[in-house]
Amino acid sequence: MSCTIRPTQTLLLLAFCLLALPFLAKAQFLQVTDVVSGPYNPQSLISNVFLGAGVEVTNIQFTGDPRSVGYFSGGTQAIGIERGILLTSGFASQVELDGGSFANNSNLGGSVEASLTPIATDVLNDVAVYTITFIPNADTLRFRYSFASEEYPEYACSAFNDVFGFFIQGPGYPVFTNIALIPGTMLPVSINNIHPNNPAQAPCPPLNVQYYNDNLNSSIQPVYDGFTDVFTAMAVVIPCQPYTIKLAIADVGDSAYDSGVFLEAKSLVKVRT
């Protein structure tokens, strides 16, 4: 018996595929669950989601509003990372809205984090911080991330320079040292260091704009109006020695216009050299 598809069958198959497209597309949407909704808590997000091979974690602490951290999935089309941890200066649950929406929340994260103060331009608000103590079994660590913000693009070159960083301390790093840097530079990844031309804060010519993705008023997730390419943070370490890393984010200058950083699942790993 032949399995040839007749023209009428082809038309029916095409119609079915067209009807299914919205559902297939929806399945690819970025989805975020904050720790208030479960099943994770802030500590288990690190141990079960973020932690990869070759790193022994000995302690995990989270400081901030639990609503500011969550698990995300389906992020490949939206930001270039399929799943992982979302750390925000607002509410993680709002991030799965699109770029035509607006995330503007004040949370209970407080206003103090010593590691962020040197790279901030004003007072801190809505602080969220992971402090992780670990022992690597190789000499290099790395993880992948993308930074995004509602401050884009109209508050580039302003004091509202929402700030985040990944700070490591231990052998070779006597003080907390930021490893969230723009590729090929010593500049921290921030709104004022990666942005398009911004007439609203003129003069504000583009800076490192090759790494910037415009999402203003778009139908594409996430909710933030702009986000960076996916970067890799790396640190040279001494195997079998204890280190501490801080993953921190905060609003700067006010508690409005949220920002977030997406951390790829299983990407805090050793790198074989």
C-alpha cells in the first residue's frame, strides 16, 4: 500500500500546522517562576540549577527579597540562554512579559552591598545578593550570563546606572574582584558602559553598542527594554582552595525601573586547561 499524500491531505496537514503554530511558539516562550511560587528556594536554585561540574559548594546565602530571584526556562529565543537563574532588582515573575510591557517595582531588598558601592554612581536600592563559598578542583572557572534593564535606552549616561557584578575573593583575589567585564576591557558590564545613542541624555554617543540588543516596545520577551549579548565570566583559581563569589544586583539612584541578570544553568563549572 502506498503512503503517498494526496493534495487534499496536504492542505489539511498545512492547515493543522498553521493552527498549531501559536501553540508551538508559546511553548518556546520564556517562563519564570519565583521562589515564592516554588518549587525552589534561593539556596536550591544554586545547588540544583546553577552549579555544574568540578565545583564543591560549601555554603550558600541569599540576601534580599525572595520575589527578586527565580528559575527561568524557554529563554533561547528571547535572550540566548535556555534555562537558569534570574536575579533582579524587582520581581522575577514579571520578566516573562514582553518588551512592550513595563517592570517597575520596589522590593524589600534594602540599600546596602559593599561590593556594589565602588561601581555604582549613586545610592543603592532593591539589592539582591548571592554569597557562595566553594572549592574548585580545576584552575579556571566560568559561567555565562546576560544583563537586561528597563533603564535602557533613555537612562544611559545618567546616574540611574543600575548595577550588578560577580565578585570573587580568595587566593589570588585578596579583595572582592568583579569578573563581569565587557569582553576585551576592564569595564564592568553596566547600562552606562553598553548602550546605543541616547538623545535623552545628550551628549550620549553609543558605547560598546555591538553587544546591545534593543527590545523597546517590542513583542519579544523579556520585559526589559534592552539586554546584552550572552557573556562569559571567567576566573583563574587555585584548585582545592576555598573561594567566595558574590552575585549581586541593585537599582541605583531610585527604586524604579527594574534590571535583571540571567545566569545559565549548570554554567558555574571548572574549565579544563
